[in-house]
Amino acid sequence: GEHGGITQHIGAYQVKTENSQVITFIDTPGHAAFTQMRARGSKVTDIVVLVIAADDGIKPQTIEAIQHSKAAKVPIIVAINKCDLPNKNISKIKNDLMQYELIAEDLSGDTLFVEVSASKKTNLDKLKEAIILQSEILDLKASTSGPASGTVLESKIDKGKGPVSTVLVSGGLLKKGDHFVCGNTWGKVRAII
């Protein structure tokens, strides 16, 4: 429930698949005002899931997100959301995306398209499958031993906890009590949530 009903922070979440594989999602704001956040988001991700509303179609920030992903050389999976709505126009979205070199498999392209409904939870398992499939094609692997390295997505001062950061560990293992360096700041990990 963020201000104005739009995502304003970069959030990170983990989802387990049926066969216990873990996918980490980074949620960047889709609103037009948050260009920098989207650019940062596409730099630290392995796969971009481009969410397009079936009734809205392509917006300027959709095009911008495609450009960020292409600049970061990150593969794109297109998730067409709100597919339960009567005024959806999926074929128009697929046709419109062709001019940005995102061609659906059913139109003899190589971009994965998944039609989902977040409110009805339709095809969310198919979206997870598409992400796992793409990660296997890209052979995405990371070491879970040795010192951790990664990216700070967001930081804030919490009244009760002190400085809190959302950190994406891309290699190694981060433990409570570890010392860290980030830019010209250093400190000790007091808790991991």
C-alpha cells in the first residue's frame, strides 16, 4: 500500500518452484517517474520479466524498459497480465512488440510470452517455468561458498533497526557477523532478514 497505489521502491522477493528451485524477483516501479530505478534494476538482473497489462497495451515506460534491458544485454520474458479482463487485446500487444524485436514463439520468434492473471493466479506456474527454462538456457550459476559479493538495491534508516539495506548476493555466502564494504562505507552485518 504505497503512496498513490504505485510501487516506489525496488523490492526483492524469493519464490520457490514446485521442485524446490528458488527464483529471486526484483520488483522495479513501472511508473513513468522512476526511469533511474528501472535502469538500475535491469543492470543487476539475469532475466527481465516485462509485465504488460492486457487492457493497457504498450506504454512509453514499456518501451523504455525494453531499451534498458537491451542496453544491459539481458533476455526478456513478456508476461501479459490481466488476461481475465474482457477488454484484453493480446494479439495487438504481440504485434506491437514486433517492432522492438520481441517476437512471440507462435509468430515464429524466440521470445517467451506468458499470459497471466495476478488476481486469479492464472498461469503463474507457467511464468515460473519460463524463467527456469531461460535460466537453464543461459546456464546461470553462482557459488554459495566463500566471501559474499553483490549489489545493494536500496537502503534506508529504520527507526527500530537502524540502517537497513536490501542486498542481492550474486556470489558467495553472507552471514551474520560478517564485515562488509560498500562504496566508501563499511560495517558489520547485525541481522539478516
